[in-house]
Amino acid sequence: MPEIPDLNIFRDNLAKKLAGRTLSAIHIPITRQLKVPEIVIQESLEGHALTDIRRTGKELHFIFQNGHVLSVHLMLHGTMYWYEGENTNRFTIAELLFEDQTGLAITDWQKAVILNLDPKPAVAPDAMQLPDGYLRSALPKLSKPIKTVLTEGKTVQGIGNAYVDEILYAAKISPFSKANKIPETKIEILTAAIKSVLTDAENHIRHNFPDTITEKERDFLQVHRPKQSLTLSGEPILKAEVDKRKTYYTESQHLFE
């Protein structure tokens, strides 16, 4: 699943190529995830200029000159590809064709990508814009495992399965720790780890894949390494599930319960 580091780079590269261009046509072959009919999206967006692309949590928001917004949630396996004139990509969920024949195909073999017209504002803050003291106030009210709290999107927006493992590893907090049992000093470390882990990952991807709009390798991750038995620093990786999410952690992470 593309997460904040990937999506920030996708956003920049999409905006670089598409901002200011008029959308000639949008076609959505797979409509089962749509909340409004395809024709409503077409009538709202076609013939209007794309002014900006922003990331909100795990979504990319395509903002048009007439005020309408198309949100795209790539889910687990959604992928974006450029095309010229005619789209030949398999498993296409949507294709956006702009006035100069530049096309953007959004694909997903699972057909789970979610497109939405004019999404409602998110309630929870974005992981990269947490207010001062936010987690210190929020976590004591929650008894769920900290991994669940950070990934479900109700408390913090934008963190997915892979990077929550990385963040908890960096903060040395067990993913099984109850959110309301984590000491205040550790919450401060956790808050700092959220920003540093996501920023470092974005910098790594941007350096190695500066023009990408598709998810790339994650061999640089420290503990979320499904095919490896050791962290990059040589610690044995433990594997389990937290609320049906595959979870990777080490014995050095403290359990608070």
C-alpha cells in the first residue's frame, strides 16, 4: 500500500505534469466502489482545468478550477501509469485523459481503488501535521493496541501497516502495547518517530526514484521486512498479527499493558 512517503512524491510528480491542464475525459470502467454515478463525475470534471494535487492522509485529491475535487485512495494494490492517447494498461479502474493526450491510468487487480467526488474533510489530523501535545492527549483515552490506533485512521491520518511497524520500532514500543498504558515520555518519543521515520523514507525514495508515480522497493525499511529474518541492524524479526494486520517487531520494543 502506498503510504505518506510514496504519496508525497506521487503528488509532486503528478502536479508537475498535470497542473494547469484541462481534463478532456474521464472513464471509469470499474464502478463498484463509486459513491456517485460515473456520469456525475464526468459532468463535474470534464472540460475543467486541474489546478492542484494534494495529499490528505492516504488519499490524493485532484483539485479542479471549478471547485470540484476527485479523491483517489489506492488501497493495497492500486497503481498509476502514464499513457499517451490510448490506455493499454490491464485492470484499469479509471483513466484520465488531458487536452494534450497525456493520460493517467489508475489500475488495481483487486478492484479496490476508491474514487470519490468532493470528499468530506478528514476529522483526524494528518500524521505529518500533528498538533503539539496531540498524542499526549489522545492516547490515554484509547485502550486498543497502539498499532491499531495508528493505522485505523480515526486518531491519525495517513499511516499504513508498513510504516507503523517502522515507527514503533524506532520508538522502541511494542505494537501490542495498549495506547493508554504508554508513558508520557514514550509518547513524546513516538510523536518524534512518526515525523522522522516518514521524512527519512520520503527522502530515500525521492533520491532513488525522483520521478516515480508507482510504489517502489522498500528494502531500506528496518523491521517491516516480510522476506527477511533480521533487521538491518541484525536483530531477529518477530512476526505476528495485530487485528489481522501482519506485524513485524523485535524483542527490544517495550510492551506497555
